Amino acid sequence: MTTIRRFEMNDLFRFNNVNLDVLTETYNMPFYLQYMSQWPEAFTVAEAPDRSIMGYMLGKAEGLGKLWHGHVSAVTVAPAYRRLGLAKTLMDDLETISDDTYNAYFVDLFVRASNTLAIDMYEKFGYIQYRRVLGYYSGDDPEDAFDMRKALPRDRGRESVVPMDRPVKPEELEW
């Protein structure tokens, strides 16, 4: 049976099976520690019965006014545990936290424009492509991202998910 629980300090030494996958963005230690201290309820792990880490959700709350929202910084599942519905479980958990704890208007995430597998998955979860962010991913091969959003019950008019009619640059992002 899979257990969903808060990420713990010792998990930082146990999640290589997840983080060493090419599809996973890996961050530096202070980044993970910041999430553990500021948004512990939104940093969760899926753990197998043998205590191995199956995947995790790195989330937070940010914004002001009607832009107050839950944000998915990373959701990832180890290759051995994919196609079991864990990503959906982790996303549902953050959506519940964003609604019940943060009283947010929506949940958003950024995904590489070329990652059609992930885009399709998020669309199945009810997310829409809100806007394209030009050159969001930097490096040797810069790439655009899609800002994908899902409205939460607080956004009764679903204003947060009306797609923008033009792409934006990273410096135009609100958060």
C-alpha cells in the first residue's frame, strides 16, 4: 500500500531513484530545505511498503489577490512506479491543500513546451494551457514553457483559467 506523507529531512538522502531520472528537474539542497520550512504541508512523498520513495510533490502557495494560488514546482514519479496513478494522487493532494489550507483561486505549473507526454497528462487532470512563456527554460538549449492552470472552487467565475491571447517573456511573470 502506498503512503502519502510529508517529506522529511532524511528523505533528501533517499530520493535518488526519483531525482536521477532525465525527466526530473533536480534542485540544490537549499531549495528543498526552503520548501520544507515554508510549505511543509505541500512537500509530500509517496512511499512504498518497503519504505522506498515512489515519487514526490514539491508545492507552495504564492501570489496576491485573485492571483493567490498553489504552485507545482515539481511532481515526479520514479520510473519503476509510473503508470500507477501516483502523479494524479500527488496532484490531487496539492489541489486539496491549495483549496482547504491556502484558500487559493487556482493551481499552476510550468512544463516544457516539448514535453507532450506531461502536457497530455496535465490536461487529463483538468489543467489548461493558460499561456506560453518564451525562453522560460534557459541553458544550452533554451525552451519555451506552458503555464498550465486549473481553477479551484474559490474562482467561481473561472477567471484564472481564461487563456491569454499572446505569449509572455519570463520577466513578465507575476511570481
